[in-house]
Amino acid sequence: MKKLFLVLLLVGSLVAEDIFYEDDVEVTEAFEMMKKGALLIDVRTAGEFIYAGHPLGAVSIPVFEYSYKPKPITLRVKFAQKEKEKPLDAHKIYDLIPVENNQFIEDVKEAIKLTKPKAILVICRSGSRSEYAANLLAKNGLQEVYNVEGGVLEWKREKLPFGGN
């Protein structure tokens, strides 16, 4: 029985990792696709889109928003005292709670109606959220959906048109 459970768990995890979107594309290929009518959807948070900058022409439709819950003040004070010596990871003093955007699919469909793209490109900071979002779109019946590998970080490295920071 234990072995059957482990096999089912393994199969379930493999199915969960299936890719349903069309393909992964490099940022330079994504940029060329945009020139030919593809829609670029930036799935990062609004704050990232605004303050970290974004590929020119990208439509901001966050797939997640995040809630930050501060850990106890005693921990945060100790953190500040230790950090006087060297920079520390501030994530350790907050619990990050991801919340999926319930309007994501509807907003993407509305953007498609407005732009009538030849393909849909999905980008995030580095590629993991966009892969999740591309799969979500494909599972909801959208076709010609592509994940932009390397995300905004790679877009900036390639010096492609970028707004903001």
C-alpha cells in the first residue's frame, strides 16, 4: 500500500509539471514576435511593473499579488541590530502570502479582444511565474501562448526596449 501511494504521488507530481503552453521563446525572439503582432503580457506585480520597469509595449496583468505579514517586532528589532554589521535577507522578517489574481484569465481575454494578437507572450522577472501563467492560459483554452525565457532580467541584459529603471 505504501508503494502504491508513493507511485501515485510521483505520477501526480509529473502530471502537475506538464507543459500545456506552446513553447518557450528567448527574449530576442519574443521581441521579434511583438513586431509581427504578438501581445506581451507582464505577469509581475503592479509594483514590479511600475518601480522595476518593464518591456516597452507590455500589458501589465499580474498573475499574483502578495500580502506581507510582519513577523514579531522583537525579531524585526534584532534583525535591524544585526544588519548594522552586514546586509541580511529582509524576507526573513516577513511572511510572504501569494494571492492569485481572480481576474487574470478575464483580463487576458479582454486584452486579446482589444489587440487581436497573433500570439500571446508571457513574461515575469525570471521565468517561473510566466511559465505558471502561460500554463494557466493554455489550460483555459487560449492558443499560441509562449513563455519568455529569462524574463525581464534577460530582456534588460539584451538591451531590448525597456521603460522605467
